[in-house]
Amino acid sequence: GESVGLHLPTLSVQEGDNSIINCAYSNSASDYFIWYKQESGKGPQFIIDIRSNMDKRQGQRVTVLLNKTVKHLSLQIAATQPGDSAVYFCAENAGGKLIFGQGTELSVKP
Amino acid sequence: EPEVTQTPSHQVTQMGQEVILRCVPISNHLYFYWYRQILGQKVEFLVSFYNNEISEKSEIFDDRFSVERPDGSNFTLKIRSTKLEDSAMYFCASSEDRGPEKLFFGSGTQLSVL
């Protein structure tokens, strides 16, 4: 069945370090993926997206990598800042609706 | 920057009552969605809406749920005969293109059914 999951429920990093948040998906037909950031009490905020015909896409301080062979998605955050502390969700486009993963909580230590 | 706005931010209701959650999507967006998130869990799809009709709905969206776009700006979610398990954060989202690509979410309405 369709499912998107995250490997680690929590991730703690030192300010200034790079963060890597991972996601596994099971639907090989998914053609579009998004990373969202959710701060406490707020709705999911779009970070970056990638189509299945790409394997890497870069934004401002963020990079998304897609490995279709092993159905794995990752979000890399460079020079992590305290403001990056949040829950991060990956989501896949499954037939016109987004299926969200469980979420990884990123904590940035000063 | 344009944003999706939702009201109220919190809604408390008695079991069995009806609630209406309101959303104003981004003005040039054509595709509208409701999602919900039970505390500590992942965001779950409820329904998508385009051209004044439901495009797709999940099994959560049973016959107690309905959506409406009563005018050119509002998008509402109505839940009749509320149950305790309806308690969740409800997010409205909209997108310019079908996909659902680049969904923009509101800040949510926290619904508590007592």
C-alpha cells in the first residue's frame, strides 16, 4: 500500500552543523515529493519539492535528494540555525493527494 | 506574502453538535483541501475540492463531513454530529495548480469535542 515514513523521530544537532533528515516511501509510482516544516502551533510550511525525474534539488540552505532505486528521500539543511527547530515532514503525491510521513523533530542546540 | 487564513483558531464543541470551520484560500488558487492532524500524529488528507465539487475524499471524510465554497473567497468544512474522535487540528490548504503541488497551508483550527 501507499506509505511514507521517516527513519528517525527526533534529531538533535549543534547550531552551525549540517542536518540530514531522511524519509522512505513505498509507492514507486509517486512522481512528486515535498518537504514541509511545521513549527509548534502552526500549519505545515512548504520548504522544497522535487519531481521524480530529478535526483537533487537545491534551495536556500536546503537540498533535497531523491533516490528512486531505494525509494529514499532526504532533506539536508546547511548551517542549521535555532530557527530551524521544528518537525519536518516529507510528503508524496499519491494520485492527486499528498500523503504525509510521520515527521522528524529537529532540535538545534546553541 | 499571500497566505491561507483559517477561523476560528480554536473551537470547542459538545459531542453531537455541528461545527463549521472556515478558510480563506489564497486568492488566485483554484484547488482547495482539508487535512487534519491528531496530536502527535501525521497530517492526514480529508478532501480535495475543485470547480465547486469534491475531487477526492478519504475514508475519514464520512457522511458527517461536507465542504462548501459559498462565495468567491471562503471554503468551509462542516462536521455534523461531532464525535470525540473528531478532535484534531484541521488545516485548510490551497494550490494554484493541480498536483497537489506547492500546497500552502493555513495555521489550522484546533477542534476539541467534549
